[in-house]
Amino acid sequence: MSRKREIATISLSMLDLLSGALGAMMILYIAVPKAKQNLIEQSTISPHTTSSKQSPKEVVPAHLGFKFKGKKIVFILDTSGSMEKEERMGQVKAGLKFFLTSLSDEYQIDFIHYPGPAGEIYHPLFGELKKFTPDVKTQIFKMLYQIEPRGPTPTREALTFALTHYQGASDIVLLTDGAPTVGMSYNGDDIGGILRTVQLLNREGTQISGLGIGRKFIDDPKHPKFQFLFNLAKQNGGFFYGL
């Protein structure tokens, strides 16, 4: 399929902003997909695929959009300082709000954002899965309005809390822009160690998926943070997107 002609008169900075925010919203909105696609497939690298070195036997089948395992979903949102770059935080907030409008009250959800306020390593909104009522939706929207990016990226602790606290959760969705750090420091964490910890803790077979925010998740499949989310999703039966 040929590409549509680019309109040169549009400001590039404005085009980048619109395409980023709208792209995030469109991906998040496709919650009940119709067409099938491999998200981890051979010889294709795009915003929605992973490394070209995967063999056909390693393909993880998935659907276009979000294919959840069930309707009990924990969202883990990275709110570290680097989310200020490239309008990442604004895009994620817009995309999540757009996506949440499509959910019915059959779903039960909670949000964890990390790091949390007042020096907390992570902060759950409810601390339990809540039926997605209009009141719960309003509380989530208020949380999204209030969040400001700051601090490091203690991904291990947020994942550990989600896996040990929400018994019966069908899905965990991690949205992040960075490589994990050791707690509240800025030292890089051991990605392999996190993946092994998740495997040990995920006794219930919760589907864990990853959304990577930022250009590294599009341009550089060899980057450690790309590989982290790629393998987290692959090992836990989830979907992966680079946005």
C-alpha cells in the first residue's frame, strides 16, 4: 500500500505532537479487535512489532489492539521524570482516558503508578480491583489529571506488588518509557533478575503485557528497555507495543 503524500505546509513539531497523541489514543481504543496480527513476528520492526531476529517458532500470536485474557485488569503506569520528554505523559493520559471510555462495567480494574507521591515507591489508586462504575471512572480521571512525572523508575517493586496483591487478576498492563532502576535510586536494575522474579511470582498465570512509550521502543529493538518489555510480554503471554 502506497503512503499518502505528506503535506509540507504543516508544522513538523505540531505534526509530531498530533501524530503521537492521536496514535496512542487509536492504539489504546482498539480494545475489541476484529483483525488478527502477530505482535512479535519475524523480520518486521515497527511501532507495533519486535525484533527481526525472532524465528517463526517464537512468534507470539495476538490480535490487533488489546487482547486481554479476562476482565480483571491492573494497569501499572510509569510516572518517572523522563515521562516529561516527547510529550509522553500527555500522550499516555490522553490515550488512557480515550480507552477507558470504551470499557463497560463488566470490567474490574485498578491503577498503580510509580513512583508514588511523598516518596512512595509505588501508589495504588484503590488497592483492590474495582468494578468499573461511573464513579470509579471519575476517580481514575482525577488521578490522571493530578499525576506529574518525577523521580526514578522502580519497576520491579511495582510489578511485585501487583503480582502479590491482586489475587485473581487476569491481566497486568505495564506502561513505561524507561529501563528499570534499583528502587528509588537512578542506578539501573538487573532486567534478567526482574524477569526471573516475575516468573516465580506469576503462579496464577496472569497475562502481563507491555506498552513502551518513546522513540527507543520504535527505533532500537536492541536497547535494554525494549528487550525488557519484549521479554516480559513474551514470557507471560501478553501483547507488546512500542508507541
